[in-house]
Amino acid sequence: MANRFEPVIAAFCCHYCSYTAADMAGSMRLSYPPNVHIIRVPCSGKVDAIHIMKAFEKGADGVYVAGCLEGDCHFKNGNVRAGRRVEYVKKLLDEIGIGGERLEMITMSAGMGELFARTASDFTEKIRKEGPNPVKSLPGAAVRSAAG
Amino acid sequence: MITAERKPMEEIMGYVEPCQRILLVGCNECVTVCAAGGRKEVGLLSSALQMAFMKSGKVLQVKELTLERQCDPEYVEELVREIDGVDAVLSMACGCGVQEIARRFRDKPVFPAVNTSFMGASERQGVWAERCQGCGNCVLGLTGGICPIARCSKRLLNGPCGGSTGGKCEISPDVDCAWHLIWERMKALGMEKSYEQVMPARDWRTSRDGGPRKIVREDLAL
Amino acid sequence: MGNRISSSLSNRVLVVGGGMGGIKTALDLAEAGRDVVLVDKAYSIGGFMTQLDRTFPTNNCDLCTISPFLSESGRNLHIELLTMTQVTEVKGEAGNFTVSLHTRPSFIDVSRCTACGACLKAFPECVRFTPGLDHRAPTCMRYPQATPNAYSIDIKKCSDIEALVKVCPAGAIIPDDVDRNRSLAVGAIVLSTGAELFNPDVLTDFGSGMYSNVITGYDYERILSASGPTGGILVRPSDGKAPKTIAWIQCVGSRGARPPYVSYCSSVCCMYAIKEAVVTKERFGDGIEATLFYMDMRTSGKDYELYYQRAKDEYGIHFVRSRPHTVEEIPETGDLSITYATTQSSSLEREVFDMVVLSTGFRVSPDVVALAGELGIELNRHNYAKTSSFDPVATSRPGIYVCGLFEAPKDIPETMVQASAAAHRASTNLTVSPKKEKDSEAFPPEKDVRGLDPRIGIFVCDCGNNIGGVIDVDEVVKYARGLPGVVSSERIGYGCGRDALSRIVSEIKAHDLNRVVIGGCSPRSHETLFQDTVRRAGLNKYLLEIANIRDQDTWVHADRPGDALDKAKDLIRMAACSVALTHPLKGHTVPVNKSVLVVGGGVTGMNAALGLADQGLKVFLVEKSNALGGVSTQLRRTLEGEDVRAYMETLIQETLHHDNIQVMTNAMIVDHSGMSGLFKTGLQVGPRWQYRQIEHGVAILATGAVPNRPKQYLLDEHEAVMTQLDLEGVIEDAPERVRGWRRVVMIQCVGSRTKENPNCSRICCQAAVKNALRILELNPEALITVLYRDMRTYGFQEDAFREARSRGVIFERYDVDDTPDVRGQGDEVTVLFKELILQRELELTADCLVLSTGLIADDEVTEELSMIFRLPRTTDGYFLEDHVKLRPVDLPVPGFFVAGTAHSPKTIRESVAQAHAVVARAMTVLAKDTMDLGAAVARVDADRCAACLICVRACPFGVPFINAEGYSEIDPAKCHGCGVCAAECPAKAIQLMEYEDDQIMAKLYGLLERVK
Amino acid sequence: MSFRKRLLAGEFVVLAEMDTPKGVDISDLINNARRIKGSVDAVVVPDMDKDVMRISALGGGVLMQQQGLEAIIRVCFRDRNRVALQGEILSAHVLGIQNLIVVPGEDVSFGDHIETKAVNDLDEIGLLKAIQSLEDGIDMAGFELKGAPSFTVGCTVAPYTDEEEMKREIAFAEKKIAAGAEFLIAPPVYDVAWFAKFVEGARTLGVPIIPTVFLLKSVGIARYISINEPSAHLPEDLVTRIRKSSDRTGECVKIAGETIRSLKGLSQGVQIDALGWEHLIPAILEQAEV
Amino acid sequence: MKTDSRLEKVLKTGGLAVTSECGPPRGAVPEKIREKAAMLKGYVDAINVTDNQTAVVRMSSLAACIFIRQMGLSAILQMVARDRNRIAMQSDILGAYSHGVDTMLCLSGDHPKFGDHPMAANVYDIDSVQMVQMVKQMRDEGTFQGGGDIENPPKMYIGAAANPFADPFELRVPRLAKKVTAGVDFIQTQCVYNLDKFERWMAQIRERGLHEKVHILAGITPMKSAGMARYMKNRVPGMDVPDELVNRMAGVPKEKQGAEGLTIAVESIERLKEVKGLSGFHIMAIEWEEKVPEIVERAGLLPRPEV
């Protein structure tokens, strides 16, 4: 397909589980769509709501936060917090008509290279169906004040 | 602390719809503490608003700024540097802050981005509950430190109504019966006896019912 | 373990052999503060592993995994490296050896050579050979990351020495270099001399040395290697054509009755052949047919069975159970015809292949045998160093230890384990060497970059073919040059190699760079290495970003090279945007608690505890049952005949009475906090659950596994049915019963290698052979039949297997899809099975049916501990080590280690080796007085803080508090660096260093820049 | 209201077991005491319980009273002869301790001083009678005291595996009550229905029964008890339930809370044994809704 | 005699008083009230008229009371603290008394959350205890809350409600005592189903001698069905319906459940008649007023005394 929509996806991955799973997918040579770009964070609990919002504002078509399995967080419950935060931002995205379904929280353990690859494929497919982020192609306009 | 929560996006978007440039002002006091209008929420709202309008092709310019306290004129004065050229101010502070900006900048529309709710305490992370109605005539000394005005659904001053069950208020099982709490506390403090003294009808003038209130400390207010 | 040494005169350890094992021993010792002399007879270290392409079971590129070790060993100040050096004589005794060393001339001043290659270009003839298939004039460096990073000259081959000397710009060539002898005092010696591979040219039937397309597995590795003779392109030697059909023949030179065959099994060939076949399929497409001819498939390592199954099911590799008869060349084509017989057909089959790979095994080289003679250590009948199951790395001569292939054939993880074990055993009773001032010597002062505009340097690895084989690295380099703030961009080959690292340093200096981006493999493996490199160039180590363009790009998008290239650019751009915002940071340190928590009081836990206690550390040994011993108390003898019971009794007594060990039985772990160096663990101890908390610097998990007891084949239903473990007891305690048996049947793989439990339990084949032989000792008339799927008597266990067969034990294979049927019949049981050669149903009536049930993970226990300690597990419930090959006993949580059957099923010998290994690994943490916590800590901007308490409540570790000034304060020594507070702070007053918001945003913006 | 008054008024009493430290650093003990103050009616201080040498019950009890908690101290005849015991009891009274629980000590082989000699000069009945006698102003040698102490005295019921053993324990308890025990501390309850049988059988004793509620803490401990302590009657479901939970500690707290809740109406209180995790007692009580 | 209230007179005789109640219609036609009142004529001593009960808007209690008065019957004006401030209350009391409504019941009132105007402001200027105090002050001291004198003060016979079953139970008697202190003359209780608990409550009242200071009328509500019993048990705050009662209702066929409910009501009255210190019954047959005469009759409470 020549004109297939190729979404841009940002994935916040925690160092201990999902980032390692991504590396694992690499050493297992599991192929997945190149649309997913990983940003490493120490813990999914580090991912601020504003990081997610800014990703969409700047034109990401989809974002997911990938943390450890529940109960396995290296920092006790950072993943649970991240999950709640993702829920909050999903609602906000729904409210402004961007669509909360463009954002997901996913959990996996360090050993789940296959799940990482599958998630990347599934999520890319899902966002492909959703279509492009509606704010894309318009120049952003944030003016940040020095005092802010 | 004064608690507040963000208004629905639709309402906020309705306010700023006609604007091209707005100044979004947070406050680093109560609304920061109750996670409704601090720097972080300002950033989130700014981003959300820009996206919401960008979707329909409109570019909304948002200047973000968070004041130390929006209810003090000196801090509000900081806006002077920023306010030129904006069509409106969107405030994430409590009603005091919104009004302070409105007072200072007569020619700028000011819109609230949060609903100011109540004076409360945080029960735990992320949960705030009403504790005080600012009635101006505190009875806490007689009620074991638990306020029947703020915490009894019927503001009863002489004991629980007949609707409390298992320590919970009749309006919802999530709401503690204030009088149940008061009674437990009185027992713990050995104040049972004083319960039977009838608390007379109150003078509500100290509350809002006497008109808008003001505190003037003559020694301070030169 | 009798050879403890009371006093030592020299605290230095001599490590002989610079392969993977020797390097690991040297590094473990050095990290624990011991001085090491590492000698190798070759001109650079690295041994076999540097020559391999990728290693099983992760198919990682070997060089990538080994190179941090190589460069570290070259840099470590505790290690003195002597190449082209051999040991000629050893005098004295443990603690006080005098060693004579002989060093051959290399004609190069290693300290001056910059490895520029000018000599090679001008005089390619005066170089030594490169191993493997290389028929070009070889480069004189064996592989690009050679350590030491210098050339070596074979002066005899040089026609014009004067010209050669002149050609070197560094003036490093010394034509009059001479042999040198040196004598050295050392306290202990570790032999890691490795082994050689069998040369199949002496065999006539497989055509090796006669037909050019018959090569060895080792040659094949070189062909696949990006740094090998064909640059990683698969071609066959005869005509350079890409082969379409390749056959592997197993056990070439091994498991044979007559010389030149050896009788033992080389242990690694099954896995390496499968790996070669898999990599071939992976790299060169599905068009290639790969066939393996084997006798028994011996994939008994951790998760190896899964690898084998994947090779069969996913990669479609053909496995043919047969030992081929002959290989003949078809002269016109160079193709090869293999003649073989299978159980399925009575006649000989014949099949033609483009290429044949012979899986050859290990032999001890005559040099090593001579050295052993010189050292006076005992060898076994196969010329390997003789050791005991209970002290597997100690040779017969006190103070001399052995690890790796010279002890027995083994794979890399086991070599690594033994290397660490040897490091521990060698350092017991040696004093710690004086501290070296590492920082001041190695690192120049840090340059002040505050206020300077970013001057970013970008270095992109090609990682051999790993990156360069998928994308055009030069294009990435060119693209990066145009990014804002970038002043230099370069391609650096194997970025982790020595030359690349020093090039990075010189580039940083040359361009006055103040920020660095490396495009290469995962920061998880190489970040420290690159941080050290930028630090050596005078930059703070946090002014660095790594773009993971290998593990997360070229490895996963190899099928879409165009997209992979775009993504590599994206990743480099993101890193460049982010690195511009970095600023210098300082790591935080805390004191290390020098006690150790050992969980599990079995043979592994006790050995680890004793090892640590002997090193002077306080050990808390925690056992959940009411006594020490574990499963091993049920074992009576090893395969070699050693008395396990007597050993266990001594071990338990030693453990109970050691001054430095506090044993806690009936103890259950309930809570845990802290970080490496300062853990705190809560336990309930004793029959009445007293709660106590202990503080410790590291933790060792030796919780073991449990004997499997599946409800199969009438086990626990019929008197005559028992497990191998039960049988051990019967043999020892009720020999009269054994004497009465007429027929005994054993069934292998009961509850293992099944759908429910796909892994191999590793220990059952040798247990069956051992018990069969012991039954015959008591009752020579007994008829014993063993029903098996593959006999996995790896290494020297093969001798016992051979003996069992020769003494009449019948081994019958059964198929997994057609398992035997067992029925009770009075006191006896009837076993029905299908005999595969004649394809007929057989029925055996036995007085005793023995099930080889093996071990399974103690799921409930490992699950609970994994939750309390936050450790990952394998799907079958064993603890998952940090790196299968390079860190086999380290767990991913720093400060945690695993040993024994909690890691995977293993014999006592292997468990003890791991126990000794964890001691050495633990020592690397505990030898330090302080722990580096890194710089990722939360920092509060007091001006912004609203003292809202959200961080205080959100912190999972309760670190922040509101201080007297009224704002939140976070103690960097207590902060774990998760960043939850930073994400929750409503005033945006908290930033997590290394992961600051603007850096994360910069990455995002970098990513989304092209979206417009 | 004091423990005694509540007991007499038929109110549900909540007791917490507070182990004294082995050593003189009492900061954890004090911190935990402060944490649970106000949420329990009294604390039970064991006397070198689990046969581990540590701060004695009297010392611990006095520390608790200093923190404003009412203390119930255990007295055990394993380590002291009648002279020492009586002296200790008199000291307890003058130091403000009002409640005692007479316990048999476990065998010394369980503890950390296995080479010691157990005294066992008195037995439970003997010790109870001795207390009774002291309260009457006479010591065991028949000498008159100058001032007699008074206490609320309880005793314990040993674990019982089957109904036969249970009957034996009840019969023994009857003797202890006759010797002066005013309330019973029953063993840990995991299966309330099984405990209800005991209550049924012990109805005739006519004294308040306070069962122990044990904070399980982990699957390992639950599993161990279910295998090794048949008298505990720990249902397998409980082990599975903890195992399935993603927050195991929270689940254990919940279980303890639920047990307490279901004991309301069945027993006259509970003794919570949090095994060193006393900081979780408020959470348990929140679950228990007391 | 403090007032001219018929209820006061009946109570003074020492016999058992009987009251009932009727809820005004949700519309502007008085017929319904007249019908209901006519049914009760001769069977009860006075009729309570609820004040926007359960916070659902109905015709005002005051207007309905006037109709009942006009029929020659005695009406009890119920007044809740929820909807009026003290100015409105006092003015309504004056108006009521001018129409001959001389008995009233002071209540807190149900929270608007349950009614048809959950968005309405909640006044609660004063609570029920303070209302009792206020009415007594108007009657006995002849002054308004603001301190001014009342010309011809209203002589109201003052009642209040009590719920013996709400939590905390130990506060139920002190709360009543508080109303007694405030000056209440009679008490009508919440529906009594748990007779044991009610008797315990009465015992505590007698212990404190409160029965001598105030007349207590036990609330009786016949249950129409097992469904209603369950609803009352589970859904109505402050209601205590024992399980055996629910089971008893459920144990009879559906068509006979109404009759069973009436029998239970009658049995309850008969048992409570024996309770010392109890002064009568307040029969609240919610939307089932036609059964009140039957209950009164079967319970042996007829004839009503002429006073």
C-alpha cells in the first residue's frame, strides 16, 4: 500500500521492565513496526501528564506508557500511579476531542520481549485505524513566559 | 485550605472561544496544594486548550504564568508585564484570585478555569474533604473539635437526626455522621455530660448571612 | 575444601590464560581489590569467545558482550596484563608461590603503538596467522577490539627490518626485542588455560581436510563473523557460492570408543550447532535448508530445551537422529553426499548438501598437559584437571585453582561461573591489596561547561553487521552533522572497541566537544563504558546520551532497512536534542554494610555462607525449614562415587559453628527495603515467629528447587514405583530389597520436557546411570532397562553412560508422542512401550519402576521472594539472572545474586561452583567501602515548592519531608531515583536529575520535529 | 475506660501484642506504641516470649504505661522460681500494672538460649493460686504482706487440634478459672467456624474469651502454618487468597481485619499479634471496623 | 393545662392517646385531605399533617391543617427546619394558631437529596431542638426570637420526634432528654418494629424519669407486604426491622401479607400497651389511612375519650 498512514508513536518505557523487554525483543530479533519510538524513563511513574499532553500537542498520533507488571514495579507502585495518570489524561483527551484511545498504559516484565513486539504492532495498527492526530499539520503556538 | 477542581473543558473552551491570545494564570497556594491550579495544571490546561482549538484550525496563543498568590495585589501586579496584547485572562486560582485580577485589570475579561469548592483538609493523597464553612463563630470547642455546621448534612447543632446508621449519614454511606463522630470524641474526652446542654439557635450574622464580611486589624491596617 | 591457608605472604593472584574465564577471574578479583597478574601466551587476550559470531541462547553478538570486559581488564589498575607469556616453573606452596614467567618478544612497544595499521599495509608478510579460515594475508590484530590494542610483528618473516621500523609513525617497533624471564611471588594461581578444538583432518570418513566444503563449526563461526575472512557473508570455500543446503554432523571426535575419538561428550556442540543453524536461517533467509545429524540432543542448560524446540518448530531446522557413515564429495560440483542410517529405515540413506559442518569438541592441548605436569597437579584420564564435586575449582595442589574448559568441557555461562568461583577460592585467606587511587590517576580534571553553547559530537557504531548490515551508517553520520549544535559526527566501527574509545577521546579534545551522543547498542549494557570514556576526555560523564539504534532499531527492523534508517536518524536527533540540555552531575555515595543475607540453607547456601564468612564477612543464613541441608540430604553419592552424606554432615557442622555465620532456621522473609550496599530485610524466625530485621549489603538467593513428583505412572500409588531420589535411599538403606529385584525399569523425562514443563531437568540422566550402576553393584544379575528420549550425560558423565551399557543396562528410546504405559500387577508393575528400531510393542514386568522426575522450581517460594525483592523469574519459576552468559549469577537488582538450583536444575558440583561464584560476585560489592548511587536523584527547587506534601505522600520510600525552612527536602542518599515525586509535583518544583523534564521534552520535540 | 471495666461491661476489647526488643534500643517499640495509642484498649507485653531473651514483660509493661497505654503483662513460670515470681508480681502492682496473663513458657529448645535450664517451680494453676493468695495479702510461704496487690488476671488456652483436645483444654481452663483466672486468651483464629465450636464448648466457663488474631504477613508463613500446625485450622483458601493478591501485605491486613470483624459477637475481644508489624495495627482495625 | 390542645387533654386523662397522620396532596385540591380525615374521625385524637415529607413538594401542612380544623377535628401541624428560616416559621405558627391549630410537631426534616428538589437550598437556620425552644418561648414568654413581645402569643402544644433505633443508640435517650430540656410536651417515635429494643429504650427513659416529663407515643406503621418490610429494613435510614418480622411477612402468601401486616401492628400495640411510661400510639398508615380504624379497633383502643 503506497499511501498507508504511518503514525508516529512515542512510547515511554521504564528502564527496569519495558525498556529491557524492548532490548529483549531486539536480541530475539522480533520484528515490529518502526513507528514506535522509545523514550527511556527510570520508572513509568516518572511520566508526567504534561509529557503525554505535549507529545500530542506536537503531533504524536499515539502515545503509550509501558511499565512493569503490577506488583513488580522496581519502585513499588510507580506503575500503578502511571496507570492512574494515564486514565486521567485519557479523559482529558476525550474532553478536548483528541480521543483518549490514542493513549494507553501497558505493563510487561523484562523478559517479555515478545509482548513488547506484539504491543508495538498492535498499538501501531490501532492508531493506524484511528487516523492522524487531528492537531497535526498546524504550527504549535505555546508562548512560555519567563516567569512561568 | 481552599479546594477547587478544574471546570469541564467545554465550559473553559466556551469562555476563551472568541480569544486569540490568552494569559493563563495559576496560583502557587491552595490550588497548587489541591492539584487544581498550580504550575503543572497550568501546563496541562494550556496544552489541552491549544490542542482543542488546533483541531479546528485555530491557533490559540497561551502565555502561562503562575503567581505566588493570586489573592494579593502585589503578586497580581506581576501580570502587568504580561497582560498587554492578550484578549483575556484565564485564572486557575480560587474565586479570590479571579476577583483580584478582575479588580486590578478593569479592561480585561477574566474567566475562572476552576470551580472553587470548599475549605477542607486532605484526608490522604488526592482526597480532600470539607471541614469548615467559615461561619465566623466557631463552636468546635463545644463539639469535640468536629464541626456540625460543615460536616452535618443538616447543620444540626443539638445531636444527630434519626437517619444515621452505623455512624454514617443518611444522605450517603460515604459520609460520616458528624454527630456520631462528635459523640465518640466527647466520650473519649469525658465530655458526655455537656452534650445535654441545649445549644441555642445561632446568630448567623457572623456567617455570610450578615452580608459580605471583612476583617480589619486596626493595628495593622494603618 | 580442606585446603584453607592460614597465612599468606603474597596477596597477588596469578591467572594463567586470557580467555573469557581468565578475564572474568581477573576482573572479579580486581573489583574486590585484589592484585592480579594475567598472563596469556598469545599476543592479545580474549580466547575463543572473541572468535565466535553470536552465542546461544540469546544470539547476542559475542564481541558486543565481551568487549566491555576486555577493555575493563585493560584499564583496571589492579590487573597487570602480560601477553606472549608462559609459566615455566612454580615453586613454593599455597600463599607463597614463586612463579617463573617467560615472555617472547613482540617487537612492538605496546605502550607506544596506536594500532594505526601502517606496518600492516607496508609489510603484510611479517604477521602471524589469524585463526580460522582466513587465507588472505592476515591482519595482525586478531579481532578489532584486541587487548592490548597493539600490533604484533613476526620479525623472522620480515625481509627489511629497517624499512619496517621506519614505517611506524609512533616509533613503536623494536627490532631488537628479546625474550625475557621474570620471577614473581604470588599467593594463589588460577589456571584458565582453556582447551583446543579437535582437528577432524585425522578422520577419514567425513572428508575434513580433503574436501574444501567440509569445515568445522569453528570455521563456520568465522565465516558468519563480521570481522571474519568473508566479512560475514555466507559463502562456501570451494567456489565462493552461497550454499543452499548445509548439514551439521555432531560428535565429531567425541563420544567414540577408539582414538582419535575421545569417550567424553564436549557438552557445547549441540547448542552451538543449533545456534549456527538458527543464525544461518535468520541471516540468510528461509531458502537455506539446515540439517543436523545427531546422536542425542543435549540441550540441558537453562532454557536450552526451549531454544532447541524453537529451532525445530519455528526455524524448521531438520534434526536427524543418526551418526552418518561417510561424507563424499561430488567432484564436479564440490557438493557433498552424506550416507547415513536412521532408526526409521533399515537401509542406508544418502543425501547431498552444498556444505558440511563438523561439530568438533574439545581437547586439552599438550602445552597445558605439560604445564600441569610442571605445576604438579593431577589430571583425570582425559587430561583435564582433576577436581572434587565438593570443591570443583580446586586442583589437587593447594593454592592452585582451575576454571573453564581445563576443568571439563563446558559452555560460556558455566565458564563464567567457574571463573568467579576460582576468583573466590583463590582469594580466600589472601589479604586485600592496598587501594589504588583510580580517579586521580586515570581521569583528567573535569572541564567546566557551564554557560557554554553545546558543542555536540556524534559517534555512530556500525557494530559490525549488526547496525552496518542493515542501514547505511555513513548516511546517518552525514545527517547528524546537520543537527543543531553538532560540530562533529563520525562513524566509529565497533564503538566499544579500544580504538574507537580512544578515538572518541581524541575527537572530544580535538573539536572541544562538550556533549556527546553515541549511536549504538542499548545503554543498559554499555552506558558505563561510554561514560568512562567521556570522563577520560575531561567531560562530566553525564554529558552523554546514547541512542539505541541497534537493539531497538536495526535488530528489530532489519526487514525494513529504509524505515530502520529513518528511525536511526530520529533516534540520533532525539538524543542530540536532549544532550544539549544536559549539565554536569555528581554521583552520590553511601557506606556499604558488610554483612550478607543468604537465603536457603542447602548445599549452595551453606557453601556461599562459608565462603563469605571465610572472607571475614558477617553472614545471616536463613533457612525456611527447621534444619540445614535441603534436598542434598536425600542424596547419598555423586556419580563419581563421592559420599554426599558425610560431606553434608561436615558442611552443616562447619556452617553451624562458624563464628561469622548466624544460622536462622524456621525463618521466613516478610519485608525488604533499601538498595545495594544497605538493604534491610525483615524475617520471622523460629517456631514462634519472632520478627527481626537485619541489615545487609548484599543478598544471595540459594533457595533451591523441589524434587518433582508428578502424579504419573502410579507414583505414590504403587509400592514398586519410586523416583530416582527415593531409589538412592533404598539402595543405601535397604540393599537387601535391591538384591531381590529381578528387573528394574527406569523412565526418563517424567514431568520434564513436556508441554506443562518444557525444560530439561538436567540431572536425571546422570542420576539414572548412577543408580543403575549402583544397583548392579549390589545385584549384578538385575536386568535394567532405561526408557529415554535423549541421554544427556554431558561431559565426563558420558563415561558412566558407556560403562552402564557395557555392563548390560539396556537403553531403549521412546517417543514423546507415544509414552510408555504402566500398569500395576500385584507387587509388580508392567511397563508397555514401543520399541523404535523394530517398531514393536514391548512389555516388561518389573519389581521396581524408577521415574526420573528431576527438579522443578519452588514456585510459591520464588514467587513470594520475587515479589518481596522485586526480582524477575523465568516462566517456569526460576530466578532470572541479569545476563545469561556474562552475569549468570547476578540478578538484575543490584546487590542480589542467585546460586544453585534456584537458578536452574543442576548437580551438586555445579551448585557448589555457583555458590563459590556468588561469593566472588558479592565480594565485588562488599570490598568497597562506599556505594555509588548514581546521579539520578530528585532535586527540589525551594522557590517553587508549595509544601503541599504531595511528594511526601507519593514517594514509595518515604524520603521527602518538609524541612524547617518550610519546603520539601529530599536526601540524595536515600532517594531511589524513580521520579514519581517529580511527576506528581503540582508546582513543578521537583526535577529528577538525568531525566529532567526539559530533557524528556527535548527528546519528544526531537522526535516530533519532522511531524509537520 | 480501663480494660477491666470494658471487660466487665461486656464490651469488645482490642488488645495488641507488643514484643519488647532484644537490646536496649526501644525506639521502635515506643514509635509503635505511639502509633497504636488510642486504637487499642490495652497492649499485651509478652515475657521473653518465643523463649528469646529480651527486655522483660515488666520492663516493657512499664514503658507502655509511660506512653499512656494500658499494659497487660504476661507472667511465665519457666524462667523464675516462686520467690522471683512473687517479687515480680508485687513490683508490677506498685509500678502501676493492673493486668496479668499467666502463661506456660514454651520449651527452652525453641529459643535462643537452648543450653539454659527451665525452672518450672510452679505450674499454671500454682501461679494463679499464688497471685490469688498475694491478692489476699498472704505470700506462698504463708507470711502476711504489708499491703496486698490486685490484678485482673487472665490465662491462656493451648492450641487444640481436634474436639477431643479442645474438650481437654476447656476442662483445664475450668481449673484455671477456679484458681483465679478471669478471662481466657485463645489461640490464633483462622477459621471462625472452628473457633465458634470452642466458644460453644466454653460457654459454661462463664468468663470472657479473647482469641488471638495473627497477622499472616506472607504466603510463606500461611503455608508453613497450614502444613506444620494442624491445630491452627488454617484453610487452604486463605493461602490461595494471599497468593492471588497483588498487594499481599494489604491482603493479609484485610484478612486479619475480617477475622476480627467476624469475631465480633462471638468473642469478647481480640488480641492482635502483628509479629513486629505493629505499625499495621491501625490498618487492621480499620478493616475490622472497630 | 398549658394549651387548649385536644391531645393534651387526652393525655392528661392518663389514658392512651391515639394519633394518626395524613400526607397532603401534590396539587391544589383539598378533597383528598377531607376524605382521609373523615375516615379517621372518631378513631383518633388528632391528625398529624406532614410538612413536605421526604422533601417532596406537597400542599403546605398549614393549609391542610386548616381544612382538618374546619371539619371539627384536631390537627397537628408538622414543621421542618429544612425549608424555612426562623422568620417564616414564627409567622406560620402565628397563622396556624389563628386558625385553631394548637398542636405542632417540630422536626429536622429529611434531606433534600431524597426528594424531588435535590438542588434546593437547605435552610437549617435552626434545628428541631431549637425549634422546640422557640415555640415554647413564643408560648410561655410571649416573645419572638428577635426579642420582641407577641401580642396574644400562640399557645401551642409542642411535640417532637424521636427515633429509638438510629445510631448511636446510646445517644437516643440523651437526645430525647435534650428535647425535654428544650420544653417539648409530647414525643412521637419512629415506627417501632424492634419491640425489644424499644422496650430497652423505654427502660432507660424510665430510669431517668423522662416519662414523667414528656408523653411518649409509639409510632406504628402496618406493613403492606414483605417487599415493604424489606425496603424499610434495608433502604430507610434509621429504621430497625428485625429479620424475623421480614421472614414472617414473607412466610405468608402475597395476597395475605397485608392482613399479616395489620395483625403485626395490632400485636405490637397490644404488647406495648403494657410498657410503663408509654402514653399512646401514633399510627402512620402510609397511603393506607383506611386501615387505621381497623387497627385502632382491633387493638382495643376504642372508644376514644370525649374531652
